[in-house]
Amino acid sequence: MPLSRRDLFKTSLRDASLFALAPTVPGFLAATARANAPSSPEEGRVLVIIELEGGNDGVNTIVPFQDEGYGKYRSALCLPTKALLKVSDSVGLHPSLKAASRLLERGELAIVQGVGYPNPSRSHFRSMEIWHTARPDPEEQGGPGWLGRVLDARLAAGDKAASYFVGGDPPAAALTGRRHIPSTLDRLDDLLLAGPSGARRTLGAGATSNDLAAFVRRTTLDAYAAADRVAALTRADRSAASEPAGNLRGRLSLIARLLKSGSRARVYYTRQGSYDTHADQLQTHANLLFELSGALEEFQTDLAHSGLADRVAVLCFSEFGRTVAENGSSGTDHGTAGPVFLVGQHVQAGLIGPAPNLVDLARDDLKTTIDFRRIYASILQDWLKLPSADVLAGRFDPLPLFRST
């Protein structure tokens, strides 16, 4: 039956209200709400990345205390052998990594040694760009991030998988794709939709006049449903919901809450800063590693209590290591290779790769023994069950980072 002018006017107003609401509804929230249980264990797997910003001193993190170069090149920064948490007869963890040592004993921490890339750069900007894009060749820079490429491909295949960047900083370039845009938040309240009771009634009031408006109506209602689940979490602890996640512990706690809310995002990314320790390194570095270690253990315990730990793997990396030799300010300068951590119930725990040699150096610094793209290939192929060659612009042999999954 033809619409009267009055009916057409009413319908147009209702549809206009839908489009007015649409920009306020985050796409990732709608995708989360629409998703049902994962169709397979692989579909439910999650990657959490912690970027150790500034250049972590790997030599004093995973200490090759039997290497003659350790005492030779470091006097002010040399850690007492008795204080180290021994992993082998020649390698020990920094004393601040007690919580990480417990993860290692539980079989939930893998430490990959000597990680870097060919022709290393000592520039923060350049080196981080290489890690974010997985493109060491300068001519290939400026494109999407390695995870952005992954999420672009998933979007093209019809998967609404999203990513979150947690923290007040601009999101990591690793997450940015040609189509995929990461969602950024600093507190759980950022996901709540403001007082929409009247809007919900409007949205629920019958059919719309066209397919696009129907889609907006459906996704908006789905987003409100997801927001309700987040609201239930915030009511349980209002202070935690409204407080900015200012430190690593708070940011990982926020990620855990997102996972508990039913989020189907495949990737979560955050940072821990202040690793650029050019001066007075000992206490600063000890504090950073203590925070990192404790936050990782708390995160794993939280996930285990929620039945989510078997779905999550955590990658911790820094843009470069630091110089073998200390400088004149009781610190270290920009270096080359360094260790990478992987945490989770399915990781192949222990030391992976040879310990760095502090005597056999390249231009007075550590030689890279493992290309970081092999770690990326392992994560993509063995954890997320996704192809890696296109993402990494080449084939890199995966490392044995995960137990049979």
C-alpha cells in the first residue's frame, strides 16, 4: 500500500534518528555484541602485546653472568651473581623478576634471546617503525602495520574482529591497516553509551524504510546490549571503571575486564614506557622490571580464575636492546638485539635461542641471532592459525614457541 505523506514523514524522522545515533556507536562494540561463541578454539584466541618503550637493557634483564664480557664492560651496572634468579648454569633473571620466575616455573613464560633484525637502527623512531611494520627495508616503510594487515585480511573475509589500544597514548602503528582502525580507550567507562532509554524505544519501534537503516538499527541495538554487559562490570567496581589505566597493571586489568565482558577482539595492545635508561639505570630498570613482572603474573592469575587463560598469549618486546658497555652516567645507550617474552598457558616455556655473546660483538654491540619476524610468523601460524607470508612479505621459519595446540 502506498505510504501517505504523513507516514513517509514519520518514517523519515525515525530513520534520521538512527543515522544520528550511528556515529556514537563504536563499530568494534557492535561487532562484539553480534558475535556468538567462537566457532573453533582458534577463533577464540587472543594476542596481547606489551611494548617496552625506550629500549630495554636485555643484558641486565636476562643476565649471562658467566660471560667474561659482563664484568669487563659493566662495573657500576654489574648485578651480583648471588642476587640473580638462576635459569641455567650461565643465565639468570634480574632480581626484580621474581613474579616472572614463578611464571617460568609454572611453564607459562618463554624467553627468546638475541632478537633483532639485519642492519639494526639505533633510532627509536626508525627501529619501532621496523618492528611495527615488519619491513626493515626503508623502501617498504610507510604502509600498514603487521597486525593491521592481519586485521584487514580478516575484515575482507567477513570477520568483524577488532583491536584495542589501551592507554592514553596514540595507538601503535602496528595496529593500523588500510581498512582496519584500532579502537582506543583509557578506562572501562569509555565503552559505556550515555542514557539511551528513549533512543532504545525509538530503535525498537518497528521496521525501517530501507535496508541501510535496518542495518544501523540492528547494529546499534547490538551495541547497547554489549554496553549493558560492560555496565554490569563497572557496577561491580565503580572506582576501577572510571579510573584511567595509568600504569601497566591497570592497563592489563582493563584488558582482562574486556575479555570477561565477551569482547571478540583478537588483538589488545598497550605500552610500558621509560626504558630509555641513559643515566642512573640501576634503580629505574629494577622498578620497571618489577612492575612488568608483577603485572604479568596478576594478569595470568586473573585470566585463569575467569577460565580465559588458555585463550590468551602475551608478547613483550622492545624496539632495541642497549649497549653492552655502560656509559659514563651509570646508564646504557641505544643498542641492538635483546630478549622477547611470551607468556601464556600454551607457550614452550624456558630459554629459546643462544645466550648473547658479550665478547664476540659486531661494531661493539650484540649480534642478532633470531630475526623478530620469526616470532611474528610463530604467533600468526601456530597461535592465531593465520598465514604469515603476505603479512611479513616473505617466509620466515617459525620458532618452537608454542606447545601443540
